[in-house]
Amino acid sequence: MSDSSIVICECFARDGLQHETVAVTTAQKIKLIDTFTAVGFPRIEATSYSHPGRIPMFADASEVLAGISRKAGVWYKATCPNAKAVDRAVADLDAGHGANELSLLISATEAHTERNLRTTRAGQWQRVEEMVAGAGSRFRLVGVISVALGCPFEGDVDPDVVAADVRRFVDLGVGIVAIGDTTGLATPRRVRALFERLRREAPQATLVAHFHNTRGSGLANAVAAYEAGCRYFDTSFGGVGGHPVTIQYGQGRTGNVATEDLVNLFESEGVSTGLDLDRMMQSSKLCEDILGRPLDSMVARAGLGPVRTKGKVDA
Amino acid sequence: MSDSSIVICECFARDGLQHETVAVTTAQKIKLIDTFTAVGFPRIEATSYSHPGRIPMFADASEVLAGISRKAGVWYKATCPNAKAVDRAVADLDAGHGANELSLLISATEAHTERNLRTTRAGQWQRVEEMVAGAGSRFRLVGVISVALGCPFEGDVDPDVVAADVRRFVDLGVGIVAIGDTTGLATPRRVRALFERLRREAPQATLVAHFHNTRGSGLANAVAAYEAGCRYFDTSFGGVGGHPVTIQYGQGRTGNVATEDLVNLFESEGVSTGLDLDRMMQSSKLCEDILGRPLDSMVARAGLGPVRTKGKVDA
């Protein structure tokens, strides 16, 4: 990866689908992930080992991971909220079809931890330590800090807490840490200040910008993170994805930053994503077809900008 | 205006409505503009003196301007494509109810000038000179340069052309110049480079960022313009507004940057807009009610971010 390239993790199949009410079959999920592989994503969030009773959408996690066609060098990630989830990931790996990357969740505030993870921050950190122990050295591990840039319950989040969380992940050997703006409360100055601080205080960590576009600021925040040195971004086709807590509280669409829109912006700036743009647009269409409705990417409606034809848009 | 405040022109009543198919009565337009005045906008794009045969939505331009309740210090703008339009503006002013600000249109490319203004760039500049002469010193004049950051027909736009256009406006005594990203082709680096250059080469001009959110980059571009010193922004409630040329060519929603989303971002950054935020949200609802559908502001769905309650979002 050069200084002018970025690494995108496509999150549609997990963060995107997690709270969808549309039924999506195992075969459709496998098709989606295989399509994402063909587009060229270096990281794909494939599924979650959440308890099937809590999140029925991912009851087929093992089947999905067994069904996809893997490409060498691509990270297929599964989300793990607790040690039982990691046990399932290990069992799938032993069976020859596991994820090769696991994400371990933390929330930056007590109120969000309570509602989203049903424990305390101290309790969740204990879970994370168990998960790290359970995973051994068989997976690449990714720490995820939810509501790191603002909490719908507690408001502003202390950057000291986020910095300490990042360092704690690093100390546990978790070298990649996603900074989650879970409900779209970040703005560019806050993003820049936090990412610059984290680079100073935890230079060993590879930071990931996991931003939601709840209030339309997602791309502006992504640009700020890039300018602060961040090169890893989480996005979802069609800007799909949300968070049960905020949906429940009626805060509207809280989707991820749309893959199409972020890729169009960065590629137009000369920042390479390594993706096949034609296939990306076909993949965008597939996601809309599977959910049966137009999604929230503006580029899906308007088409790619100047990146497509080196300036000549309608050529 | 301090260095950390911005001046927003609310464009819903003109750029927003121009290509709406929903019927909007004169009384509704007056109510909209009076509401915008109450929100505290320092500039309001009120109507257009376009030929009523070409743009029937503004056949009632004079009635609207006669019906609104003006607030001292607020600029009520009308758009003028040619000298006949300026004659109508002068007549309304003579009758005691005119606009106090007029915008004069130029396109940065020949292809867009041909399709949007039905003349050549040389021909349109001649019209601008006639309009400036016709307006005398009775109005504040605003130059508008369409497709200044990318053209749907010609692709990349030469910054030399835009810089020369800005200087030409300034030489004609038109001190405020809007830089239009008419179909959402701009990206932050281009915006920053252009605005920094224009500040160097035409320091007398007050630049306005008139950006559309066609590809989701509108707020990122607005932040880039702000960082390059721009303090004037054009926005429209609900991100409404578009351009016939691009709508015709099927390029999707090409709406203005949504007022609600831009205000939420800047106010959250500590940049003052001078607006009453509660009234702004009520005004957002009024715009949706009048058009009879949910519009494209994310903040209209999700609510204001941390600005609302000094960090405590759900407090």
C-alpha cells in the first residue's frame, strides 16, 4: 500500500445486513461475498458469530464461511462479541472453513456498553481478554471501539478513554483498531484531533475509520481521517447498516458510509482503492436487488464522477 | 461576521423549486420565505426572473416579492439570466417590492452554456454586461459560475477559465461570486486548490461555495472550501434542487447540499451560522410538507447532532 492508497473493508454482509428485516438466504450471502472478492476488496466483513437467538440473520455464519470462494490475501472477517463466538470461529477454522480475521467489540461509554453488549466496560474488557486468549495466534485480530466519537446516551466521549482503549488493544496484541462513529455524531475537526492524537499515543496501531453517515457528514469525516494519516476505511454498499440502539430510538437511518460514494471520492482525488470500478457498480446493483429497494448511495443513482473517464464524465 | 462564522444563502425557494413538478402556490412561497427570514438566514434566494414560458414555477416572481415580509439587513435575491429579467427586477424595485440582490449567470464551459443558457460564453458575457448596466447601482450583484468544478459534457474544467471569469465579474463591479459545482463533480482537493487560487488571484471577490451533493461529497467539499477561507455557502432545505440538463440525462438526484446537514456540521464544529436551530428544524418540516414527501437531508431524519445540547444528544 502506497501513501496514496487506502484499504477498504466491505461491511455489507455483516454490519449492513445485521438489522435488515428483509430475508437474505445463505446462497445470497455467499454470492454477495464472492462478488465483493471479485471487485477486489482486500478485507470483507463476512458474518458474525453473535448468538443466533439474538441476531438470527447470522445463524448461518458457519455455512456462509464454508460456502464462499476465498482469494489468497483477502481477509474474511467475522464479528465476535464474546468467548463463545471465538470458540465457534476456532471450530470452523479447525473444520477448514473459518474466518481469518476476527473483530472484538468494545464500546467507549458505559451506557452504550450496557445497551449494546449487556455488560459493563470492565466486563467487556474481560471478555476481550478471554477472546484474545481463545483466538491464540490463528487469526488476525481487530479491535472495534463503538461510539468513539460521540454517544447517543452520554454525549461527548472523552478522547482519553478512546486512547486508553486503543493502547489496551495494542498491549493485548490486537494491532488493528477500528474507531467507530456508530451513530454519526463525529465532525471533521473532532476526527482529525482524535486520529492525530491516537497516531502519537499508539503509533503501533493501524487505525480504521468506521464511520456512519447518519447526519450526512460521513465523507467529510473520512477525508479528515485520511488527512490525519488513516488509510483503513470500513464502508457498506448502499450505505446500509445501522445500529439497533439508535434505530430503536428513532434516530433515522444510521447507515455506514456508502462504499460507492467513498470510493468515488477517493479515486477522484487520485487515492487508489485497488478496486475494479465497473464491478463495484455491478455489485452495488446486486445489493439493491437482494434487498429489493434503492439504497442510500448517491453514486449508485448519479454514476461515478470524473474518476471514471479521467475527467470526461459523459464520454 | 467573525472568522468562525459563515453566511448561508437559503436556496430552496428558487434553486430548490425550479424543476419541481409539485405545484407550489404563491402563498406557499411567501410562507416559505417568511419562515426562512424567521430562521435567521442573512441571504435568501427568493425567486427567478426567468422567462415564465421557460420556467413556469416563477411566473409569480413579482407577486412573491410583493408578498413577503422583509427584515432589515436580509438580502432577498432573484436570479437573472438576461437583460429582460433585470428590467423586470428594476420595475419591481420601482414599484416598491423588488429583490435587493440579483444573481447573474455564467457557465464555465461552452457545452453547458449552450444547453443551459442557449448561447455561447461570449454571448452570455455580453448579456452579463447588459445586465450590470441595467441594474445600475440599485442592487447588490452576485456572479454565478456554473459547472466551475467539472462539466457533465466537457469533463474537467480549466481553473484558468474560472479564475478569469471571477476577475471579469470583479472588474464589472460584481464583488460576490458563487462557484457552482452544478452536478456534484467536485472533490475536496480540487475545491481547496481552486478556492486558494481564486483568493490569491481575485482577493477582492467574496467567494460563495454553491455545491450540489450529487455524489455525496457536498459536505466534504464545503469543509474544504471553508478551510480555504470561504465563508459564504449556498444550501437548500432537504437538499432539494437540481439541474435540468443533468436530470434530463438521467444522472439522478443532483440536489443542493442540504441546509440542515451543513448547518449541523458547522455548528458542531463551533462555526456559527447565526440561525435559530429549532426554527430551522421546523422550517425543514415545512419544506417537506409543502413538497409532500421526505426530502434528502439526513439531519431531518436523525435530528441534530452534538450541537443541539452541547454534546448530550438525547438529553
